[in-house]
Amino acid sequence: MPEIIRILIVDDHPVVREGLRGMLSHKPGLLVVGDAADEIEAIQKTKQLNPDIVLLDLVMPNKNGLDVIKEIKQHQPETRILVLTSFSDEAQIIAALNCGAEGYLLKESTPKMLLEAITAVSDGQSWLHPTIAHKVILNAHRLSTTPAAEILTKRELEVLKLVARGISNRDIADALYISESTVRVHVSNITDKLNLDNRIQIALYAVQEGIVVLD
């Protein structure tokens, strides 16, 4: 996790942007580098300011917020996206995660919860609002009912356990003495074999199946 977490706030409501800026600017270790009111400004400022985290509402004036996630991830895959929205619809949640968002937070969240989410996402972990986590767990359960030990290799199981603990690909590579590209291949194999879509679903699957027990 960087010493200073650089944040870009994206929301079409000025009062929300100013409120978030005011709250986050007074927190040690956080720096709000800018804000954006629409999808064009969001993409431009992400490129210009290179934030560690984009705090993104899914409601955009002209373009779907999901498209913004895709475009940011295409050009700056290392930038982490924390969705902050009022939508708790399961289809919207899964779509955002599939597009590459690392976290999903509801606007009803407390300031403490927001800070926890920012810290976790910046540290390479995934973060879900408790209400959202329940829905994603149910979705993951429907997607995969095959025991991992039956279809994953020993190495894939090792990678799965580390992914479930929020470890980044680079740190997994160091821990297992393999290349980062090899880790990506293993993660891709895991999602394909278990019929999962992303790292969050991998983590939830691992907890659900008792493969890992998180502290």
C-alpha cells in the first residue's frame, strides 16, 4: 500500500463530491488529487492525475459507469476502482465486478466503512459492502458447485488460497517463486475451471467452501 493513497472522486452531484473531498482530505495518508462530474472528465483526469483509487458512482450523465470502469482498466489496469453508489441490484453489482472494479460500496455506508474500503482496496484486496457480499456469495454458489480439490492442480489451489487472502499477483509470485505472468495464468485457469468471473468471486468461493478461514 502506498504511503499516501491518491484518490480521484467521480460523481455527478457537486454536493457529494465536495462532501467526500472534505471528509477524505482531513484523513492522514489520503490525498484527494481531483474530482470529476462526468465520464469524459473521469477518464481524462485518471490519465492526467494517475490516482491510486478512483471512487466512482455508476450514474453518469451520458455513459454507463460500467463503460468508465472498462476504459480505465484498459488503459490503466493498476488503478483500482471502488464503486460508491446507491445501486444494490445484483445484476449491476456483478457487472461492475466483472468489468474490473475492486470494491463495491453503498452510499448508505458510514465514513468508517468507506475508509476501511479505501485502505483495503489500496492494499490490493477486494472489498464489498456487507449487503453486497451476501448477494455475491449467493451468486458464486450458483455459479460453481464443484469442489476445487477435484479439478484444480496443487499449484492452482495454492494460488487460490493466496488470492482469497487478498494477496496481489506480484506478492503471490514472490511467495511461490514463479513469475507474475504465471500467476495470471493460474488465476485464469481457476476462474475457468470453477466457472467464476473475478478475484472477488474466487475469494468468496474459497471462504464458502472452507478452503480458507479469514481472520
